[in-house]
Amino acid sequence: MRRETLPGGRVAGTHKGRPSPEPPASSASVEHGRGLVTGPGALPAFAASPDDIAPSGQFSFAWQTVPAARAPAVPAGASPTPLPVSPSSKLTRSRRETLVAVPLLLFVNVLVFAGWQAARVLEPAGDLLTSHFLVSTDHLADGRFWSLLGATFSHSQVWHLVLNMIVLLSFGSILERIWGFRLFAGFYVAAGLASSLAHCAVSTYLLGRSDLPALGASGALAGLLVAYALSFPRQRLLLFGVIRMPAYIAAVGLVSLDIWGLLAQGSGGGLPIGHGAHLGGAAAGLLFYLAVIRARR
């Protein structure tokens, strides 16, 4: 993490960002009248959407069509043999589920973003958001444990919000339809908490900055990407809408970038991105897949 020294010898840092494995985006910053608070960079822009069913009976995923499973001809009097369930057919059937958690998450993120914009002219709003929607070890030491979750809904810059919400829509829409509201919402909250705790641990014990604040949904979204990639490793994603790659390659790339970035931050270099938060969310995605998703198959 590139640490940026501010007036008075302070250092600005960041935490979480937005969706899937891409090159880290630049950090966001906000003036609260008390100095600069740097926000986490967004995750890479991967696109994945199961919402198009092509007229030909093919399933459109991330702007790529994959043939949907077709039942073989059954001789007269014979019993039909069930088709194996493929990721594509799971995703196709999942379209029938109504989304609840993803629209609610979008609404809350936009609402908190509007609060940050109001904080530019209303100092009390800035004080409120700084106290409850930024996470740091110092905040936890003061008893503000709810900031672990509040920070995951917090974005102060429009690019940060837009990128993260695109990723949430791409992967969250698929996974909520497959898992259902309760399982998806429970996992998202758990991944967000894990990412905030990871940020606090990294900033305190690796960077020596217990006061380093962070915000953003990218840690929770990293968890979604890893869980998705483990569930559908060979489904193709588009990086920046151009580069095609299997989901497992995207997940490995994201984790590798964050490990490299974290090592660089530990030696005083790196970029102002919340690598620790990303890795915490990714670890939550891995554990969730092993303990819950794989067991249900």
C-alpha cells in the first residue's frame, strides 16, 4: 500500500474496493474538514450476467453464449434419463427466483453515498459518517463495532460506487437466485465483516497504523467472486468487457494481486488499496464454499 503522508506527518491509507479480480483502481478521497480520508480502490470490472436467454435455446453469460443442456431423444416406452446439472443450466433455472437482497444492498449503498455528498456541505453529516461508516482499529477500541458492517456500505466517490455496484449486480444477482435470499444475505454480511476485521488486523500489525480508516464493498465482493469461481470455475467472465477468462483464473488473479500488494505495503510501498480487506473477503468466500456450498451438492 503506498502510504501518503499528510500534513502533520499523518499517513492516508485505504481499505476495500469493488468487484472481481482486475488491476486495482486508484483510491478515493474525501474532505471532512478534518483532513483527508482515503477510500479503498475498486476491484477489477468483471461482467457476468445470466439474465439473457437467447432465442436459439442458448444461455447468454457475460456476452458469451454456451449451449444449454438438451434432453436426448427417448425411445417409445423407455424412461427418460435425467440430465446432469451443469453450471449453465443452474444459472438458467435461477432466473425464476426474485431478487431481494441485491436491490436492498444497492439501495443502502446509494443512500450512504448520498450522505457522503451531503457531508461536503454539512459538517454534522460528515461527523456522523466518519464515526459510523469508516472502520479502523481505533473505532473498534472505542466500542463502535457496528462500523465493521457500516464501512462495507460506504462509498464517498461516484466511480467507486458505480464499479462496486456493477460487480454486485453481476455476481450477486446470480448467486442470490441460486442460494436464495437468506443464504446470500448471510454470506454477504459475513464476508463484509471478515474483510473489515482483516483490514483492522493488517493496518495495526503489518502497517502499524491502528487509526487507518477504510470503507467500501470490495472485500465482501471479493468473497462473492471467490464463491462464484469455486462454484462455476469454467464459466467465462469478461474483464473490462473485453478480455475473456475462466472464473477460476479471475479469482486466482485477484488473490495473487492482493498478496503481492500486501507484501509491498508491508515494506513501505504498494498502492493505496485495501488488499488486506480483499483477502479477508476472499478467505470468507473460500470457507463458505467448503463448509456450506460443497456440502449441499
